[in-house]
Amino acid sequence: MTTITRRRVCFWAGACCLGLISGHGLSTDAAAMFEQMPERIRIAAEKLVPLHRPKTAPGPQDWLANHHENGQTADKYRRSNPNRPTQRRTTIYVQPIGEFTPAQARLTKATADLLARYYNVRTKVLEPLSLDVIPPKARRIEGIREQILTSYVLDQVLKPRRPKDAVAVLGLTTSDLWPGEGWNFVFGQASLSDRVGVWSIARYGNLENPQMSGLVYRRTFLIAVHETGHMLGIQHCTAYECTMNGSNSLDEADRAPMWLCPECVQKVWWACHADPIKRYKSLVEFAKEHDLKAEAGFWQKSLERLSAGEKGEDPAASHPPLAGNESTNEFARP
């Protein structure tokens, strides 16, 4: 049987957005300004177009060769009325499930840091849950791997434990995942209506191997921002080479960039009130800290293009500065 590796997102209705916490986002006046400025956001995004490649034709085993998708423009996204940051839903939580080595704990901490910078939201890593929360009926052996059932994780583990202030809860596990009958495995799955998702690092390589650890980090970062994008209601991108491209295999996922295209980045700027210039500065800093050379260079070029125009031409120049993103961590401490 052909191994199925696509990232499946279920329950498209009721998509949710990651939130800003009171005191860590824009003022009321500045937030209202963002609501009224999709055209200015579009103009800013147009400055980035020369840096991006249109989506290449898929190979026979690639996602778009096997799944028909129409894509989602920024305007269509806004009209879909996705869940937005609120005073009640203020935090995205990362919930480790299973045993984590010290190296995996550091990876989890770094992933939470990236999510905070990428989506302009406070991110908190919770204490890990034991795999004992997964009963035998939600486990199976596939080859040499034990797998856990994604629907059980979403419905019986994450949803009942979802904090009241959560805009999203993302489970992270070192166990392999499968979503049910007819599937071999998946990298991750999300229930948008319930604001919960889960992804696995089981197939990303040996983190303890110094020659492979950088690739494991990149793969984890990429699926984290991809699945979180789905939790924001952002659908797969078909217009550009983009973080939000669908993937049918680990090889295809490795070919995807870690940056959002000019169409998809508008969705984050608008939905999360993310200051474009401050966001790129923060991402460049993160990329340099984690030796992500291609990402650091690309985000730096994006920053330079947005900063090159006259003051007042882009969203970042027209509202008070953000108070700064932050991530908190109850699990992977320095």
C-alpha cells in the first residue's frame, strides 16, 4: 500500500484564529485602524511579490496532483469571518503528549517561540501528558511503530482539557499518528471548529544526531506554522510556493518554504494585527538564532522591501508599535 502522508485538516466550518492577549497587542484605536485598511495591507504585500515564486506544477505524487483545491485569496479569507483575537481567547497552548528527551524539550520551547513571533500571539507550553491518557483502543502497531489515533487525541484528550482562554491548543507528540480507516499515517491533523490540533515529530529524523538535528528542527517548525495557520482558518495555498502549500510526502514538505506568500501573509497581518516590519525583524532574529540561513536571508529581504518605501505607505508606519510577542514555557525551561 502506498504510504499516505498528507496533512489532513478536518471540520473546515468554524475556523479559528489565534489571539492577542490584553496588554500585548494593539490599542483599541489601532485595532480599529487595521479593520479599515485591507487595501493598505494589500499594497504593502505587493512590495513582496518579486521575492516569491508562483506555485510550480506538481509532480504525479504531489498534493495538488491528487487533491483539487481552488486556493483562498486574502479577500476570501476576510469574508469567511474566521475567529479572531478576543479578550476572552488570548493564548495558544502547546501540549506535549508522551515522553520527551531534553533535546526534544528544547525543540518544543523553540517551536513555541517561533509561533509567538510568526502569529503575534502569546504562546505557552504546558506540562506534558503521559501516553497513559491514550487507551489501547486508540493505539495500534503499524510496522515497527506504535501509533495513536488522532481523533481520540483531538476529542478526548485536548478538547476536554482546553483552557478557557485558549484560542487554540496544539498537541505535540513523539508518537506516530494515524487518523483512522484507510490511512497509514499523518504528520498532523486539526479540528478547526474545536480549536484543537495535533502533530507528530516521530518521522522527522534523529534529533540526537548532530548532522540531522538542523533538519529535524526545520521540519518541526514548518509543520507547526502550517498547522497553526489552519487553526487561523487559512486554507492551503495554490498560488505561490508557500508555507501553506499542502504536502503528500515528507519530501514534498521539505521543499516548502517556511515563509508565507504575499497572499497568505496578508491574512496574518489582518487577523492577528501583526505589525509587518516588527514581525519580519523578529523572524530574522529567530532565524539567526537557529541557523536558518535561507529563512534569515529571505525575511531580511522582505523587511528591506517593506522598509524602503516612504513613511506612511505600509501598515507598520501607520499605527502604534506592538508591545511585543512573548512565549511562556512550563515545560522546556533553559
